[in-house]
Amino acid sequence: MQPNEQIQAQLQGLASYLTGRRTAILDRWSIAMRFDTQLATHSSLSRSQLYDHIPGILDAFERQFNAHDLAGQVRASAEQRESGAGHGVHRWQQGYKLREVMREWRHLHLCLQEELEHYSSTELDLVPETMVIARRALAMLCSDGVSDSAAQYAELQQAEAASRVRDLHLALAQLKDLDQRRVEVLREAAHDLRGNVGVVKNVTAVLNHISASDEMRAECTAILQSSVASLHAMLDDLMSLARLEAGLEFKEIVAFDATELVTKMCAALQSSAKERSLFLKTEGPERLFVNGDFVKTQRIIQNLVLNALKYTERGGVIVTWADDPTHDTDRWVLCVQDTGPGFLMSAVTPFARVLKSATEQSHVAEANSSESSQTTDPVQPAATLPALSNQRSSEQPVGEGIGRLIVKRLCDLLDASLELETEIGRGTTFRVIFPKFYET
């Protein structure tokens, strides 16, 4: 037998020996790690999770000795490195520190080194070159494993760092957008407050005027009472919004009949509709039992209906509720639809445009048969008493109002989605999709 053939035969014998010793090698490796005080993570892994890619690495290592040509050795080496890199990725996912992975390779190196020495001592006719090749292959196996694992860790750390940077940029963009929305809301609130204070100032001036008639004084007193009540309600809204945005409001889940809640709320608001010569209709099932926050759901209904009535000049408001047919039976829908003038999206605040866009994207296939009510507290001019009228034209720019933002924050708190549809001259609709059940 030629020397090269003899070396190849002895390397194949070594591969067979290592295959037969596979279980003993893995057991010795796991025991060595168990007694390594600098290793801790492996103790939480199952046997299969611990061995991970190691059997595949040993298979590729043995195939190098069985390869009959250089191409076979190259393929086996590539498979070995691929398995080693995969092992590093899994260890990252399992929470290993890089130092722990390197110590694993150290223990594997020592276990295989002992096997090579034992094989060398028992096979007396070995050609010296055989063990030189075997030891060199073992050194490459472990050095490649360590370097590939380190490279994988570096790539994963970079990817994680890049992901965190993206998340940070997104969070900053969202924070900036939120700040802009808050500035817009506060601007509108300040404008509305200034308008109401201006009304109070004008009315007070009239009341203090000596020549004012009793009829004028009575009218001014009524206007003054209305303006003060409006200021009080606006301040209450600001306090509610502040509590919601500060995270001081919490869900209090109870079981209740949504039908009973909606019908009672609308019955209580019938007088507000009659004052403006509007209808207020309700349509829904006789019973709809749900779980939710009764008080906060009531606040949502009240805000939506009152604002729909406030800014509808002719016709009225229809309030409907039912199981959600477009999603699943675990949700129910409340719709508040008015016959008001609607509005152009270019004339409203960024929040309303975002809400409108999101609604359109989620209902691309739906017809525009429901219109969404976009209402706000009006900004009243303070120059003269006749200007205190709350009439508005369909072309008047409309802000979202603090009440609308409170509804949105309440929906967020209750895991409910808020959808908006509107069309000039045909009215607006707010649709709230509530969960019927909450995890406790």
C-alpha cells in the first residue's frame, strides 16, 4: 500500500472510531461544562438544546477524514463551519454570553484531543503523518468554531443595535408627532377659552351699562350663564385629558347590557335634540351583553352624541350598535352618524387627517355610506352680542376639539378602535369597535 493510501485508510479508521465514540464524547463534553463554574446558561437547556449543532459539527469533522479527494475535504470543512456558525446563532438566541460559547468550544477541543491521543496510543502501526493531519484538522475545527461564533455574535449585536436605533428614531418621531398634536389641542383650547372669556367680558360690559334694558339684561344673563357653563365644561375636559395622558385612568371591567346603556343615554339626551329641532334615533338589538368599562363607555357615547347634536343644523343623529359583522363575534360596534355638513379634510387638524386616513385604509372595500362626525368646540367671536350664535357653515374649518381627543384616549385605554368617515354635505360618522371580553 502506498504511503498516501495508508494514511487515508488510517484517517478513515479514525473517523469510524470517533463515530463509535460519539455518545461518550457528548457525555464527557456535557459533564465538563457542568463542572465549569464559569458556565451557567447551559443548565437551563434540555439535552437536545444543549447538544444543538454539535453532532452536525462532529459529522462534518469525521467526513473530512473519510473524504477521498480535496474537493470532498473542502465540502466537509464548509459544512463544519456552517454548523459552527449556526451553533453560535442558537447560543445567542438561548441567552449565552460570548465567553460561554468560547468555553464550550474549549471543552469540546479537550474532549476530542483526548480521543485522538487515546486512538494514537492504541493503534501502534499509525503513520506519524496521520495524527499530524488529524491534530491539524482538530485545531482548525475549534479555531474556526470560535471565530465563526464570535463573528455571528458581532453581526447579531450590530443588527440588534441597528434595530434599537430604528426603534429610537421611530419613538422620537412619534413623540414629536404627539407633541405637535398636543400643541394643536392646546392652541384650540386656548382659542376657545379666549372666545368664551371674550363673551363673558362683552356680556359683563352690557350688564354694567346703565342704558341696558331689562330685556337686554335678561338675555345677557342667559348668555353669561351659558358661557360660564361652557368654560366649566372645557376645563373639566382639559382635566380629563390630562389624567388620561398621564396614565391615571384605568379599566374597571364589569358585565353590562350595551343596549340598555345606549338607549338610556340617548333618552337622557333627547331634550338636547329637541332644543335644536333635531331627531335622535336609536337602532340596535334588544339585548347585547358585553364586558367593559361601563363608566368610560358611557363617557364615549355621551361625548360623541352631544357633539353630533351640537354641530348638526338640520336633520338629526342616528345611534346604532350591534355585533361587529366585519371583524368577529368578540367585538361590538357603536356608530354615531349625523346629517351635518361634513367637512373637507384639508380644513382640519393633523389628528383628524390621520384618523381619516387610517379608517379609509382599513375599509378600502366598503362603500362610503357611513359618514363620520368630526366635531369641536366652536371658536366664538367676541366683538358683538349677535356674533355669539353657534351657527357654522359647511366651509368653516373644524378642529378636532378636546372632546374628540378624550374619546380617542378612552378608546385607546379600552383597546377599542375609532374610525372616522365624512363627506361634505352628507354628514359624518364616528364608529367605535369595542372588545366584548377582556382578559382578567
